Amino acid sequence: VDNRTSNTTRNLAITDLSPTPDVWVAGVPVVVNVTVKNYSPREATNVAISASVITYGDQVKTADPTVTVSGEVQNLPVILIDSIPGGQQLTKSFQIFVNQVGTHVVKVELPSDALEVDNSRVCTIPLADAQRVLVIDGGDADTIGAYHVASVLDPGSQVRIGAIPEVQPVTMLRDVTAEQLSRYRAVYLIDVPELSKRAVDSLTQYVTNGGGLAWFLGDDVDAENYNGMVGGKAGGLLPFDIAPTLGLGNDSEESPRLVLGKNADLLGPIASAGNGIFGLVSIRRQWVPAMSAAEELREELTGDEAEAEPVQANVQTLLARSDETPVATLHGLGRGRIVTVTTGLDGNWNNWPGDPTFVVFLLQSNAMLFSGAAPPTSRMVDSVAEIDVPGESYLPTVVLLPPAEEPPRLEIELEAAANESSIQVSPRELIVADQAGLDELLMPGTIEWQRTGTDGQTSVMPVASVLKVGESDLSRVSSAEVIRDLLPLEVEFLSPGDWGDSGVGGGMSTFLLILLALLVLMLAIEQMLAAWASYHVRPTSDGAVGSRSSRGRRSSPASEMPRPAPRGRSRKRTVGASNHGNDGSGGATSSANPSTAGASR
């Protein structure tokens, strides 16, 4: 694109397309966010985004190279953006509803502008069936806490959340294994008194492999057991060590209130509502982060509470008290996520379960726990494309169909190496090996993998390929950015003047002199060749050109025209054979010897 016209040329790009963290279950609506950035300096108005869903259900068995995508395309309503200021971006949300289990594709497109390649973007959404969650309540026999959680996750009637809660007694946790926990998408532990080493090991492995864990710490929790087994310094299942419960009074206005934490944007609707939404929520009792002995001593000596930092650096605070003490946190362990709520659910510690904000918080937390182990929804075009082919389920041979603007698409047959359970295609390796298919693989769009199961049935797995954010910026890159991006290579910049003075010009002058010498030599040879090959008439003894005075020489050809006589005189031509053959008459006499024939005037 011509950089000089960037001030007046419209250049929009879709820089992000991703589903919001959710349960991602078939039959449950999924919210998708699309971000459009205006790379032009002038405002863009009335931006229309077309959206579609490409479903890959059980009916799509094979990848069809004669079409751009093998799935069924369903168009969605147009998304309209009124205005995007120059250099700014804007995010819009829309919902999709797919009732089929499997991985499906969402595609959005912008109208044509200066740069076409960034006007479309795709993402995948893996939809599973409803997932089971494990709820264990270690409190009183009425298990009021388990009731609050289960009623939110499965409200019944026509409402479907995508989670199927299964309430189990606390005795199950004593001898549970990681294999048993792997059957659940999330685990909720409510006021469990103490934890065994086997339970801790199983929970740690479960979360590390991608499971979701939620703590609700109540009256029966043994702080010493928790700090030694799962505390922040012990195993990481808790974000920090906990101190004994703290009484904060009754529901009076003087007691600390529940407010949004530093990372409350992860809670979606709650964050947009502001702190006023918790106006009726009161926290009466709560576990607080415990400080070490050294931290307590430093606080006593200095009186500065800010220096004590018992919370891990990777912990995100979702909700807190008005004095910034965390109430609900989120942190990761391996591939999984852990939500910790430092107050109970039995009604003695707070009145939160009866407030509508608890329902929204629990649904958002459940969505974060579910999406922790979800597969990525897109890949960069220059990253490795990979497909799993475990030997117990699939044959080692697959077919790869890269994106294409127009059919037919290229079909690439690949085979897994021996004892390998996956197939990888690296664009960098294709460049080095100079193999076919690189240009197609580097195009943004939908990649389709066709696998064959051990039962002989084929299936299609779509993968979304996207461009790196920032590639759409058409402004000229500065020298500092080039040096930074090419590290550790050493880069030297030369201006046009430096190029002429760097000695390269001398080399070019020598080269031009050689060319000129060759040209002169060629011209000289041409002249010599012309002189040698041209025709020249020999002069006579008296200086006349063309006469033949020598006896026995051949005369001029008969076709040679005589020189014209002066005007006004009569012209007379006499043709004779020789001096001996001239009879003095005005006629012409032929000689028997043709070689002596001549012409005279």
C-alpha cells in the first residue's frame, strides 16, 4: 500500500476475535468479542461487520477441497459501529448459539479498504456437552453451602448453565485419586475441615492438568492444616497462608463493605456495575492473609503495613473489603485455575448468598474454571500447526487443507513419525526445506485437518489462523524498531549520500569505463567489418570509372544504363563486338566470341 496516501486512505483491521471465558457447552449461548482498530488518521464512520458461524457437526466427515470451508455456513446479523476515531479501536460483542457438540468456527469480515488481508478474522469455539462438577461441603449436616452453589449452577426449569453439580460427602475427599477427579470439570470445596496428603496430591495433579478448583473457607477450616498442606508457601493451592478468623461486627454501616478488587474486570457484568451493586452485602467474618514472623516484626518496628506483602505476585484480586483486604482471588497452577473465597456460606459469616451479586459472581467464577483447560481458539500464521493423533484412537496419516481465497484448496498428506502421537507442521521448516504449501499455510483463515479413526471413520477438525496484531500499521518503521526486532543481528543504516560516498561509487565508475571501452572496441570492429564487406568500383587508367580499355576484359553488364546525353542533342548508341568487328555502318554487329563483346558510345 502506498505510504504517501495513508493520510486519506481508510485502513481498518480486525485485531481480535475471541469468545469470552465461559462454559462453552452446546446449547448454551456464547458471547464473542470482536475488536476493530482504525489505522488511519481520520475517523471511520458507519463500519459494518458481517459475521457468520461455520458449524462442523457429525455430518461433516471429510474435508472438501472444492470449497473454501467444509462446514455449514450460517450468516448472522450485521454488526454496526457508528464511529471509530483515528488511531483508536473499539470492541463489540455478539452472541452465537450452536446446538451441536464439536469445534466450530466464527468468522467476521470488514468492507474492502486499503489493505485487504486484515479485513477478516476467524476463531474456533470448542463446544462440549454439559460437564459434571464436584461439590463437597464439610460443614454442618444441612450442607447449606453446597445448596447455594448447586442451586446456582443448576437452577432447573428451562435454564441451562452447562454444569451438572454432583454433591458428595467430605469423606470422598480423603481417598480420592486424580483419575476420579478428572471426570469433573471443576471441584468446589466448601468449609472442608482438613486435608490429607493424598487429597492434596490428587488435587494438585488435577489442577495442574487443567482442572478448576474453588475454595469457600468457613468456620470449620483448620488454619494450621491448610497452611502446612496447601498454603501459599506449601503447595500453591491457596494463594496465601490464612490467619485466624476476624470478626468485623454486625451489619452496621461501620463494618467494612464488599468492593471490587484490582482485577474485577474478569467478573464481567459485576465490574461494569461498580461498587454500588454491593450496597446490601455485609462481610461479618473472614479469613485474612497471614504474615510471617519476620513480616509481623517489621510491621511492629516500623508501623508500616504497606511493606508486609503476604499475597503472591501472580494472584489477581476479584473482590475485596473496603480496606483492600482480599475476599475473592484468582490464580493459576499449571494449566488450571483456582478461585479462593475467604468467607463462608452458612449465613453466619455474611449475607452474600442471598444477594443477586452472588449468583453473577459464581457463574463468572465457574466460567473461568471451565475455560482454564480449554484449547486455544486461534494460532498465529507463522506458528507451528499441530494435530493430535493418539495411536489408540486415530491412524497416523492425516490430510491438511490450508486456507484459500478461492477453491480448489491444496491437499497435503502427512504422516506421524514412529512412536509420535501428534503431527506438526512448521512454516520455518518449510522455508528451510523449500517445500510446497508454504504460501497457503501462511494465509489467515481456516485450516482443516482430516483424521481417520481406528474404526475407519473420518472427521474434520478446523483450526483458526490469524495475523499478528500490529501488522496492519502502514506507517514507516523507525530505525530503532528495526534494530530492536532484528536483535542480535548488527544492523547498519546508510543514507543515499552515504551510499554515494562509501567507495561504491568508485567501483561503479570503473565499471562504467570498462563498458565504454568495450563499446568503442565494438564500434571500431563494426567499421572495419563494414569496410571489408562493402563493394568498391575500380577506376580506369585515365581516371574514368567503369570503362574497360584492356583487351579481353569483360565489359559492363548489359543492364547498366548509359550516362544521359546533354539536353537538345540527339542521342545515338553504337554497339560493337570489337575494333575488328566494326564495319562503319550504323547498325550493330555481333561477335562470335561473347567474351569480347563491349559497348561504346
